[in-house]
Amino acid sequence: MSLSSGTPKFRVAICGAGIGGLVLAVTIGKFAGRDVQIDLYEAHDVITATGAGIVFSRRTMEVIEALGLYEEISCVSAKPPSSSQGPQFRKSDIPTGGFKWFQRLVGQSDPVTMHRQLLVDILKRHLPSSCTVHFNKRLTKYDKLSAGSLVLHFADDSTETTDVLIGADGIRSSVRKTLFETLDRDIVDSSKITHYTDASWTGTVVYRAILPAEKLSEIDPNNVALKEFVMVSPRESSHDGQE
């Protein structure tokens, strides 16, 4: 789409300035230029990241390259230890200490890893000039107008209008909740609305953390993770998540 210096053709509202919302804003800005006005609504007073590391697959890195972010991300990504083999996958969380499951060959979709906050910082720097970030704006619901646009309602009692609304507001998404609550009952069984709108625990827990290699070396100098890229898969629970 050609860039335009005139009035934007339409407005896009993105609820949630996490990684998904930021990537979308950067993508629209890159390929639509100023033809699209972007309003990015964040529920908190700052854009930050929840969680520790993130892994990019080869396909994801192709998208990153298309967005012009490859060099910056490569500079801050974690460099895997020197090895003649690819990533190793291990089963763990068992009394015997785990075992090697399988190992990929070098160059076989080698993943790229980095801290989530570093990725968020890069994405923030690449937000287009056509994007306005609004802080402390937690969406509660939205209404459709007869003209086709949408009215967004926020927790601070303010309202905004937009042509397109995209929800990137997490597992307790107000966008998703409103969508299902306002769908025609011929499409969605009203007795199952909460199944779609309310987040529920699946019975699976994943623990993640970042541990400096120097610390790991002090504790276990022969740990396989110091020599190989290792991904750990916990054993399946036989107690339906009650452990």
C-alpha cells in the first residue's frame, strides 16, 4: 500500500500493548504507513513485559526480518554455547533426574532466544509515527454504532471511537468477552458463553526463570545446559494437575 500524507483512511484500535499488540502496530505502520491511524491502549501506566525468556522459531524470524528488526534482535539475543550439535530436548521432573529425549541437527530450525523485555524495548522503538499510545486505558466493553464504527468504553469512564478493534488484551480479554456476549444466539449457545469468555485453568503449570550461566557453573559445572541448548519437558501428571 502506498504511503499517504493526507487523512488516514480508517482507524485501528489495539487493546493491549504486550508483544502481540506492539508487533501488530509495527506491522501496520510498516505496510500501511499513514493510511491507517493506530491507537494502542494499554491498561497500565507503562509498557513492560511479563515473564522471562522467549524463543523464536525460524518462521518467526522470517517475519522479524520482514519487519526490519532482524539485526537489532540478533544483537541482543542469547548466543548458544559452541557445539557441534543442535538443541537437546530432555524429559525432567522425575526422581532419577531426567533423561535425554531427542536432539536436533545443527541448522535444523535453530531457535533464537532472548529476554522478553529486550524484545519489548525494540518494538517500542519501532512504533510508527501513525501510532498513539494511551496509558491507563483498560477496556471494559465496546458498542457497535449503526454507521459501522465502534465505541470503546474504558474503566476510567472515558470513551473513544474506532473503525476496527483488535484484542491483544490477554487471557481475560474484554474484547473477546464482549464479542461472545453480543453474538447472535443462533451462532453461540448462550449456556456456553462463559466457556468462551472466562479464562480457566487447564491443569498444566509451567515454571520459567532465567539463571546466569556463571551461577549454574558454580552449582553444577558439568551441567549439560552449559554446553548445549537444552529444552526441558516435564513429565505428564497422573493427578489431573493436583501436584
